[in-house]
Amino acid sequence: MSNVNELDELREQLKKLIVEALSLEDIEPDEIADDEALFGSGLGLDSLDAVEIYVMLQRNFGIEIKNTSDAKNIFYSIDSLAKYVQKHRKK
């Protein structure tokens, strides 16, 4: 599988997992733009949602973010999350 297809699939998977994990009942996964900010003025998630996303990453991809100062950049958008997962997940 090419990296582009893998990244597209990861983006779609992450959108579905986030909607499910955070019980975002009013949002369909395909309504989340790849480059939309997940927190603040974008999707409007908060710090509790960040914890849920972190747990979801651990559970589904075996990923732990060692340096929490990097979390803001990693969790910025679906695109930044997908790139991080692609690079760090346990295969």
C-alpha cells in the first residue's frame, strides 16, 4: 500500500474513531476536514476530549506520546494525527 493511500485510510479511520470515542452525535466523520483544528474554534474539542483521543490512540494503534509538549502539534488536526500515527504506530 502506498503511503498516500495509507494516510487517507488513517484519516478516515481516525475520524470514525474520534466521533465514536467522543460520542459526537451531531457530527458525521466525513464532515470533519482533514486540516480543521480539532480544538478551540475548529471542532471545539476540549482537554477532556484530548485525554479520550490519547486513550484511543493507545488502544487502537499502540501509541504513547512520550513528550507531552508535542501533543498540541500532534493533536492539531486529523492530518497531523494521521501523520503521527503512520510514523509511530506499532505494526
